Amino acid sequence: MNITLKTIAAGALLLATQSTFAQGLDIGLRMNIQGTALLNNSDQAAGPELDAKIHTTAAFGIGGSYMFSSHLGAGIDFLYSKQGHGYKGSVADIPTTSAPDLSKTFQGMASMNSIPFAGTYTARRELTYIKIPIMLKFTGKNTKKVYFSSFIGPQISLLSGAKYKVNEVDINLNSINMTAKDAYKKVSVDLAFGVGAAANLSKNISLSAHFRVDYGLGDAEDKSKTYTTTGPNGGTVKFYPTGRATTNNITAGALISFNYKFTKKEKAPEKGKPGAKPAPRPGTKPGTKPAPKPAPKKK
């Protein structure tokens, strides 16, 4: 599925057009500074041939929410998220036989792209997603100047790009008729949650900060991906090593949200109800002061 910025803009327009009809609605900008990783037991169990490094990136986008009361609401975001994982290792320690970790995969990529591969090496997997979290929101009394804020809910992650790097050189997989994106599932389901605080800067403007985490509930890698080799020993080869464990996406970081609240003007109370202006006396034109009552005659 090809998701572009036009999709995000369409989501923003939809929220904006609905805002005049729904009280308690807000829309705003999102920025998340995050550490990301691809958690895999096979990679974590590897020796000095493959050490993992946290990948620091950012996500940004738009979002909106509707508060059903001063404490409970629902929201949806559209985030463009850069993710991935970094690695370093010792070439001399890469096993000569098949292993379930990625060290031999990186070695094969280096050979395929004529990249010098000796001593120590670095590698990186870079993924980009369009993430759509659908959240249930719990807050303190949101009419206060500063109040507690939290959210939790499922998230749909749509893969929009992927890249491999070895020793800071981009890897090309054209020789095996595939791209890096082919090695990953195009859609995944995650769990997202956050806790933090929000502040009302004015009647219509609010700012919030949350510690936000999302975790992939399924395998990010497409373990069924194969390619065909030629030559005397050619045949169909699995891209990922046999016996490789499940790989889960995870991000954790600081989410900053800047929101605009849409509010309705209060209607004037109906006649006869508390707060309504008294009706003018008979014979008095609207907008004029009633004539004073005549003074009683002295006896």
C-alpha cells in the first residue's frame, strides 16, 4: 500500500471539517523523539559477531481527539515514523556455518555490493512507517490549567520504506531481484500507550507531553521471502536464516503535542428560564428602556 503525505493531509481535512459540528474536538501537531529497536532473540543471543545499538530517530504528524467528558475521550493520530536498528560486530567471529542471527546476512550483503568487510563492521536497518494509533484517553479534569493525561490503544503500522546499510554504504539487492522493503511485512498491528501531562495555554490552545511507547504484536520480518540464485548450486534460497526468532518493532520516546480546541459559542437562555432577560412591558419597543412607573398620588 502506497501511503503518502496526501493521505495525512486528507485526514487533517476530515478532522477540520468535522470540528464545527462536534463540541470537545481538538486537532494538532505531533512530534516524537524516540529510540527504536527491532527485538529478536536470535540477534540478542549472538556473540561478538553481532552487537545491537539503539537507533535514535523521530516521528511527526497530525492528530485529533474528542473528549466525551472532562476525563474520558478518544483520539487518532497519523504519524510518519523513522525506525530501525543499528549493529556492530567482529568479522572474525561470524560463524562459518548457518546461524539464525543476521551476521552472515550482513556479510553476504557486503560481498554482493563489493564492500570491504574485515576486522570490525557496522550495519543498520532503516524502516519508515505510517503509524495510525487509535486511542482511548484518560485525563485529569481537563478544565484545569495543568492536568494528568494518558492514552492506550491499538496501532496500525503501514510500511512505507526500508533500507540496509553495511559500513555506512547503502545496500543494493537488485542482483537477487528484490528490495529491502520486500523483506518486511507491509502491515503490522501494535499496542501504543503513553502517560504524561497537558496544559491549557488559553481557551483554545493546549500543549501536552507524554512518555510514549509502541510495541509490535507480530513479526516485522517476512520470513517467507525467498530469492533465486543461479549457477551449479543455484536454487531457491530463504532470505532470512532458518530458525530465526520473531522480530518485534519497539519505539519509546517523548511525544510533544500542540493542539487547537474547537469550542461552540454558548446560546442565550430561553425566555422564562434562569439567566434569561425579562420580557419588555407591553407597548415598549424592543431595545428601549421601559417608562418609569408613575408616582403614587398623595392623599
